[in-house]
Amino acid sequence: MNAETNVSRYSKDFDLPVRGDVITADRYISREWMEQETRKLWPKVWHLGGMLAELEEPGDIIRHNFGKESIIMVRQDDGSIRAFYNTCPHRGNRLILGDVASVDQITCGYHSWTFDIDGTLAKVQDPDDFAGGNPCGKVHLAEVRCETWGPFVFWCMDDDVAPLREWMAPLPDRLAAYGLENWVRVLHVSADCNFNWKILRDNFNESYHLPTIHPELAMFINDGLPTTLFEMYPSGHNSMWMIGHQATTRTDYESGDVPAGLAEAAVAWGIDPAAYKGRTGEIRQAVIDAKRRLGAERGYANYADMSDQQLVDYFHCTLFPNLTITMSPEQCQILRTEPHPTDPEKCIFQHWCLYPPVPGMTEVYTPVGMAPLQHDAISSHSVYGDGVSLGFVADQDLSIGTSQQQGLNSRGFKGCILPGQEKRVQRFHELLNDMIGGPA
């Protein structure tokens, strides 16, 4: 590796050291590791709970089941949002059984204990049959922290974790120019998968797999190593800039015809690909110029605040430990894996896609095809492998998960052997080690 390649691979401002801890299989397969994560990891981070668009009126509720926990987020009369553990303080019954609800009060289906939307107990059967007197007004649902960013609602179980924007740093500032606040979630799909949640996190913490798992992307995303910029932040999060509207430098696309994927992107902005035969690399700047010239009249008001890099490149943000936000000017993808409630060798994968509400636009192209530009136009939960697509690129990522989980169970696996470009994978596991301290 020469010095020039090293500089272009990692940002000089955000290249943090790693120790070289051995990444062994136990963290992917053992119940001891899973239990340690439940106790020491998941309470200490912010979790994306849902969309503000689902909480328009007082009493609107969204539920987020996570592992063995369940959290409800509730719009209040004063417009704020509060979050509570989804459990009745009487005998522990779950209160809200659907993913969304709209109620005047929250009523337990077991003994009809009834709570106001601020979590205060309002009604019980036989209120005088309690040693301490009527519990109404005295008992409350157990509350968790709740904050918002952009169009999203987050929750956190620990009072000592930094406020949301501080915890996410520096990504809220890096993403501000995209104007996500009013974007619409069109795709909302998920699946049960037969592999540990960290397998896909490792995958999203590197670009080493793009040429082998996603070869078709090379026609319009430059996955060449020297041109991909990695950043690792003190907060524990990281990011990757991949040059868009440019074919990969791993293959000689420059001297011939414009490859199909790049040609399609050029045509979308009124650019004739034939005019760029033999100089394919110039299309990226042509698209920047076209977006600057035509963006506003096509309804993309957010373009004006974006840098050239943001207009055409792909900003892949990985929030520790399990949330990925992949940005382009016209689409925001959320990719997340969450732990199975009881089995360390299973997880739940979630894929959301959001789009800016461009005036006059009624349809958008999603990873599973065209869909109306409306909230959750495509929504499903499935079991991976049952034939329901989670997006063509996501399907490719998921395709390797089960076989990797199986291989990690082999006595022949002694620990990961990582190239330099997978340093973010190494740091991810060292952050886990620091929080968990290994199995008890």
C-alpha cells in the first residue's frame, strides 16, 4: 500500500486507531454474548423507533418491539412525544399489541387498567381494594427518554446517555443539507433472518464486498479502493463516501461506451451518453451541472443547499451499533439489524426508504419497483428466503448471512483476518469489547 492510497482511503481528520483485538466466533453464536449485549449494550444507545408522520394527533401511538422489550411512543396533548415501556405496572401485560394505534386512553386488555396518554393511571377496577388507597393518579407507566431528529423518533433506556443530537455527532450536521425533515417513508419492509445481527453490521462497515456481492453497482458507483473515503468518529459512528455517477476504476470503463447504469443516470438529466464515449469519467461533472441548472424547476428544493459531493455521491453513515443511513439527494435508505428475542443466531432485518415530497411527483422508484409517493406504500414483514424481496441490493447482502453464520460455528474458524480497508469492522468490535467486556 503506498502513502497516496492510504491518504485517500481514510480521512486524515477521522482516522482513529485500533488495537487489533481478535474477532472470534463466540460473539456471533453464544447466548452469553447475547445476554451481555442485552444488559450492557442496548440500554446505552439511542434506538430509531419510528416516523413522526405516524404521530400526527394526540393519542397516536407507534410501537417498537426490540429483543424482549417493547416501547410505545405517544403524541401528547401539548404536541410533545413521550415514550413508555409497553407493560402494565399491575401484572406486566403488554398494553399495545399492534404496530400503530390511536387512542383516547391506553387500556390493558387483562384487567382494564386504564391510563391517560401521559402514562398516568386513570381508572382501575375496585379502586378501594388497595392497601395504599386508590392508585389512580399515583401510578404511572415506566417512561423512557424520547427525542426526535429529522422525520424520525428515537428512544433510549438510559438517562446517562448523551442527548440524541450529541450522541449522533457529527452526522446531524453532515446530513443537514439534505433537508430530511419532511421526507416520506415509502418502503417499510423487514424480515426474520437466520444469522446474528452483527453479521450485516460487519457488512455495512466495509465496501470490500461490493465488487463480489453487488457487481452491477460498479456501472454507476466507483467502488475502487483509492477513491472511497472512510471516516471514523470519536462518537463511535463512522461513514463512507463513494463517488457516484462514475463507473468503477477497478475495470476500464473510461475508454469505451458508457456502461448501462451510468448511461441511464445521465439520460435522466438530459445528458446524451453517446457524447461521452471514451471519456466516461466526465459524466459526473455533467450531472452536477445539470442538477444545478434543472433541479429547482424539477422540484428539488434541497439541491440549493448541497455541495457538489452531496449532489452526486453516496454518503453511507453507520451509527453504532446497528443503524445505517445511506444518503443520496433523492433517497434515504435506513438499513438496520436488531437482535432476535432469544436466539443469538437469528435477527430481524429492516429496510426503509424515504423520498423528498417533490411537487407533482406521484411515484418513486424504490428498490422493489415503482410505488406511490405516500407513507408506507410498500409495507411487509416476511422470513428471508420466502421469495419476498427486501430490495435488490439488500437481497444480495442478506444472501451471504446464513452461510456465514454456519461457517462461524466451525472449529476451523479462528478469528477474522482483515485487510486495512476493513478497519471500521475492527473498530466496531473493539467498541463492543469496551462496552461488554466479553462474556461473563
